[in-house]
Amino acid sequence: MHPVLARFLTADAAKETLRKEKAGEPLTPEEQLFVAAADANPKQRAMLQGVSGRALSSDAQAALVLLAAHAAARALTEDPALTTATQKAREALKEEGASDEESDAFIASILLEEAFGYEQDVDAFDADYVKESLGEVPALAALSKETVDALFLAFIKGAPSEPDRKAREHMARALFEIAWAEGPTSINPEHLETLLDNEVVQESDEVQDARVRATVSLLQTLGHQGLVGPLRLTRLRAQLGDDDA
């Protein structure tokens, strides 16, 4: 988990920072990032400032997570190891028409995935994974309906047999709908969990095996297109129970 995200997931730290800003007290660099994120998201700021006591409602908790993640996303521009990748990701999103707020949300989602998407030590920050995920953004941002359709058809055409073709068609259609219905984003564990629940677990063993194989092949194809990086591919294949991951 990114240290800025970790710090401001604590409601006391977040509210104290907003109090200091309102009182005109000096702010640390991390606190300045959080205030900037709060200024860019006034609805969430107001929701958090309206909380009295230590207990947070689900809406206030969601607001806290959003502001903390957006503050961490802003911090990436000041990290020498991630500055270039972050800048290229933002430029790619902007070229495809994304607003600054939408770019912030996209990058924040990468940091939330790194923090909570996998079974790992939340106290550690996997900068390599974040850098790889940022590197996927230009290819994802450039996707259009036409390129997705072409990718879909080429993937199906490459099936070695008719049963494999049917499995590929079914799983590719389902995964693209789950992950990209509202616009391209990184394929993540939540997408695969939904895919498995909806399309695999209730089927016969034979169908399950075919559909899991098709999904692994699809992820590999996306990897060849620069849409899924090597680290992400390994983690997603492991989630599918692929022994070769």
C-alpha cells in the first residue's frame, strides 16, 4: 500500500489535516496532497468534514478512501521511480479525452488495486506492480470498440478446435463486458472473480476446464497486446489456478 494512502485511510489523520488547512496552520507535503485531493472532490470533502465522532458511515468511509487514494495518486508525480510512467499514463488518458478528474480516478484505482486486490502484506508498497500498471494505460486508453471487436474475432479465430472456439467466444465476450462495459480499464482480480462466479463455477467439470483454459489464453493474448503486464498476468493466472503461472 502506498504510504500516503495508508496514512489518510485513518479518519483522524484526514480530519486533522482538513482542520489544519481551515485554520491556516502549516501543512506537510503529504497533507498538502490530501488537501489538493479534497479541493478537487468537494462532495467527499464535505461528507468527511460533516462526520462527528470516530465512527464513519459507509458513505463517509467511501469518501475517505477516495480522497486518500487520490492524494496518493498525486504523490506519484513526486516519486522519481514513478514520475515518468505516471506522466505518460496521464498524457495517454488526456489524448483520449479524459479529464484531469477522470485521470486521477484511473490512477487512484491502480493504487487501490495494489493495496487491496491481492493477498499480500498491505504494509509494503509494490512500486514495480504500480509502474507496470501505469505502463498498461496507453494501450488501454487507445482501445476503441473497433479494436476490441478485432481483438475478439482474432482470439476466437485462433482456437485450435470447435469446442475451444466456443469456450473462447463465451469467455471473451463475458470478460470484456464485465471489465470494459464502461470503458477500458485494467483487468483485475474483481473482474475475474465475477467472471468465474457467473460463467464457470456452476458448469460441469469439462466446461469449467475449457472455460478456464480459454480465459488463460485470453489473458495471454491481452499480454501480447500490452494490455496486461507480466506481473499482472502471473497474478491473474494464479487466481485461475493455472499451475504454469
